[in-house]
Amino acid sequence: MTDYQTIQAKSVNQWHASSDVIVVGFGAAGSCAAIEAAAAGAKVLVLERASGISGTTCMATGHFYLGGGTRPQLANGLEDTVEDMFNYLVANTPEPDLNKIRLYCEQSVEHFNWLVDHGVPFNDGFYRRKHYEQPTDECLIWSGNEKAWPFSQQAKPVARGHKVENVGSEGGGLVMRKLNEAAQQLQVEFQFDARVTNLVSDEQGHISGVRYTHFGEERFVAARNGVVLAAGGFAMNQSMLEQYCPKLAHPGVVKQGNPNDDGAAINMGLAAGGYATHMEGALITAPFYPPESLLKGILVNSHGQRFINEDSYHARTMTACLDQPNGIAYLITDNACFGRPEIQMQELIDAWEDIATMEQGLGLPAGSLQQTLADYNAHAAEGKDPTFHKHSDWLQPLIEAPYAALQCSLGESVYVGFTLGGLRVSAQGEVMTEAGDAIIGLYAAGACASNIAQDGAGYSSGTAIGESTFFGRRAGRHVASGSC
Ligand SMILES: Cc1cc2nc3c(=O)[nH]c(=O)nc-3n(C[C@H](O)[C@H](O)[C@H](O)COP(=O)(O)OP(=O)(O)OC[C@H]3O[C@@H](n4cnc5c(N)ncnc54)[C@H](O)[C@@H]3O)c2cc1C
């Protein structure tokens, strides 16, 4: 039975076990919900479909988007305020939930300290170069659009990407190891190989348990306080992608996540009367830097026209590429700023001795690229970009032959992505109906819920795990309080 329909408690013949709180899935969100619920005195049972801890959090770099004066920010003399962080996130969010963003910013320092207290290590290093993820174990990095126009005008730019102390990528595994240790110390109980398929509701319609399968055996577990859905997103469910998130469904985009990112939690929440929101939202990207010298190049579409300040956060830049006619985009460089992209998501198309020949080689309208470059170069020589406001750090006339074009088009360049939409939840993690009522006993957090991140253009690295852990904690505290 995988239709996700909610089962009536009265039809359950045998309950296998009971707990105060059931947490479905043990990633960033589930671990934090479990820890907080257990710390508040609740008996907590985690049901995890995998045979161990292996969710998408384990695949992650380990960035958390945090600010407002965290220890690493202060150690580096960075002056950040709740207000600047709030203004930045609001400016980058299509439909910002002001209450949630404010909570997230006001309690960001507390959340950082809580992570540290629960064993998640961060040093005070600051990787100052432009990179999609620091190759070192340094903590801080510019991980969003803070320095890019127009956001640089809307909030004081401050670095807020905090990476767990781990060299290079895959710091998410370290995060999960530490959060698992914290959960074990609090006697959180685990059942692995437990695929939750349905919620159970009582006669009042309150969520009172779940059904799961364990190597084909059906089991029911009762939840006295409630159930926290924390089972990840839906990047691996092609039919859901086609229905809700066509950009990510495109065969030219590699879906990122673990195999269990099949949208089960969202579907169970929907079946219980919940409502899904921002489901079209996805982080889709194909970073072309490092080398950062490539940021001095310009992106043009099939009309030979620029369309974005190229120094934006890579997901904003690449989302803009996808939005061009037929998803066609080229990065144009000259000999002075050329370098091969380190992660090789873009191929070098070719190099030409002059712009007119390049224009022909790329099949661009006659004169279009020549005009675009003439305008760009004239302004860049004065350290200006009046059209798209690229920062002067990256402005340099492209005048040294040969000229190269890197392929950034959808279907030609390697794009990767994961989902951002999910169940509508309150700031306490309660799953909400379309009418805005809380479904009693049902919570959601992490990639199966919608809290802060809504689209790729406004995304900053670290927002997903930042909000998964933060709102996971809030859900855990609320469900444990029995106030549902
Ligand atoms: C390569 C990569 C790098 C990333 N790097 C970052 C980063 O550095 N910073 C950042 O903020 N975000 C990052 N993200 C996004 C981020 O990792 C995820 O959004 C986040 O980890 C989701 O956490 P979660 O707890 O919701 O899900 P998960 O960590 O996936 O945990 C969900 C768990 O639920 C289990 N589960 C699924 N279905 C069921 C079921 N039916 N019953 C029981 N259990 C179930 C799964 O097995 C899984 O263990 C990255 C994503 C990818 C793919």
C-alpha cells in the first residue's frame, strides 16, 4: 500500500509500539526535531527508511546560512545585524514569510551556538575568495547574492555561509554523525529499514500514528503527541517533478539527492489535508567558477545580449541562463580572463581571433555580440556596468584575443538541482490546510516543508540545512510540549 491515504485508527487491528513523538526520517530536520523533543522529556521514536543514516544531508557540503553576529563572524570582525540579515533574505524571497524569516534571523546566533553545543564543529576561518564551496575547512564564505546588485543596495553585504569544519565537500556527513551522537545520548529510539507509508488519524481527525513496512511486514505505531514528517524532498520522483516542478523535471538537469527523496512525506501530508506550496521552486545550478577570473567574462543569450550581472550567486546566474530563449547561454571570455571551469560543468565551444568570427561561429545575429561587447568594454574601462551593475572587482574590458565561448545552455552544460517546495507549515512546524488551520498532531520540517528557501534565483548556500535544522528544532519542541 503506497497510496499514502490516511488510515483511520479504528481500522488498525494491532499496534506494534507507541511513543510520545514519532519522527519520520533522520536527516538534518528529523535529527533536530528528535533531539529537541527528547530534550523536552518526550519519548521519541525515529522511523528511518534507510538501513542507516544516509539522507541527503549526508551528501551535502555542510553549509549553514547563519548570521546576526555568530562567533566566526565576530572573530573576523564582520559586523552583521539581525536587520541586515532579515532585509537580505526578504529581498531574495519571492513570497517571504516575514514572521519565519524574522525568527530565523533573531535566533540565528542561538542556533549556531546550539549546533556547536551539540557537537557540530565550526572553526573561525574565513575563505574570502569567490567559490561555490570552500575547498578548505574554513568556516565562513560568501554564499549568496550579498555583494551582487541589487541586493548589495538593500542590505549591508556580510558573509553568512558557515561550513562545518571539514575539508572540501561532504561535511554533511559530519553534521549527521554529531547530531546522531546527540540523539543517542538523549535515548532517542531508532527503527531502521522502516518505510513509513501512511499516517493514522483518530476519530477527531488528529494524527495519532503511522503505518510503516519493515522488510515487507506491516506495522503500526501510535504517537501520543504527534508525528513529525522529516523525510526529505521529491527530486527523485519524476512524475511529481513533472506535475509540480517542470524546470527540474527537464532531462537536461541532473537530480540531486538520495534515492528516498520520493516525496512520500509531502504526499502523506497532502493526504491528511495538508497543502503544498512553492512546489515549482528548485535550486538548479551549474557553477562556472572557479576560476574566479571567469566572472570577468560576460553571459549572452542567442540574441547576443547580456541578461544578468555575472557576479551573482551561481544559482541566480544559472537560473537566469535557463530563463533565456530555448535555455541558450554562452559565457564569453578573452584570453586575459579565460580559465577552464574547475568542476567542468561547461565545455569550451571554441576560441576565435575576433568577435565578428565568434559571432558567426555561435550563430548569433550579425553585429549583436560586437555591439554588446563594445558597450560592455567602454563602460568596463571606467569600472562601470550601468546595465547590470556587475561589481567593479569583476569589470575588465574583454579585448585580448583569442576570445573563447563556454557552453552554458540547458541540455549542453551539466545542470544539477533539488527541490525547495513542500508542505505549508506554521512557524512551529504544524502542517497547515489550505484554509490555514493546523492539522492537529502533524508536523513537517526540512525538505518536505516550505519555510524560507523558495527559488533558485534567491537561494543562498546553507539555507536548506539552516532552515531544516532550525525549524526541525521548533517542530520537536512544539510536538513534545503536547500543545497540539
Ligand atoms: C549534493 C548536495 C549538496 C548540498 N549541500 C548543501 C549545503 O551545504 N547546505 C545546505 O543548506 N543545503 C545543501 N543541500 C540541500 C540539503 O542537503 C537538503 O535540503 C537537506 O539536507 C534536507 O534535509 P532533510 O532532513 O529534509 O532530508 P534528508 O537529509 O534527506 O533526510 C530525510 C530522511 O528521510 C528518510 N526517508 C525518506 N522517505 C522515508 C519514509 N517514507 N519513511 C521513513 N524515512 C524516510 C530518508 O531515507 C532520509 O534519511 C545539498 C544538497 C545536495 C544534493
